[in-house]
Amino acid sequence: MSSRTASFCCLPWALTLANSSEGPYFQEQTTKHPGCQIGYLVQTRYSLYVVEIRFSLNPVPFDVIEQVQRKIESLIIPRNLSVRPILVHVNGVADSVRDQDHFDRIIEFGALVTQ
């Protein structure tokens, strides 16, 4: 298990996920579906956690919402799964990102490594 995977296994919501699969995800483009790359994807029995990871010197800007939404729309998602976007960041997020309430959780990366 890589150190990157190990650190994300410490996410509070990931601790109780039995029978789940997780890791970076890449979907190649086809004639019917666009391609996309997800930094970290966790699939459980009923949910698909799309984790966007942002390391930046500046707060994460508002356009992250549109970028993540485009990735979600590109995914081939089974009908029985709900999609739950998560944002992991360093150095904060713009207030407008929090105000939109798009992400199920917004997590400071430092909180992951101190648990």
C-alpha cells in the first residue's frame, strides 16, 4: 500500500467502509463517454466518493466546483450509487466554495496527517 493510499485510509468516513474499493481512477475516452481522471475514488455498496485533491499556495478557487462536476458527469456510474464529492485541500478554500455547499465534505489535508 502506498503512503498516499495509507493516508487516505485514515479519512474518518473511510474507516468504516467494508467491501469497498478505492484508489486513483482514470477513465479513458470512448466514442460514447469522455475521459476523466479522479485523484481518489472510493466505491462502496451505495456510494461513490469522488475525492478532489488540491495542493496549492493559494486558497482553492470557485472554479473547482465546475471542474469536479464535469468529472462526475463524465463518469460511467451504476444506477444504484449516489455520488458524493469530497474536497481535500492545503491552504484553504475560497468562501464561495463553502457557500455553494457542493461538496459533502471539505477536509484540510493537515487534519488527515495528524489523526
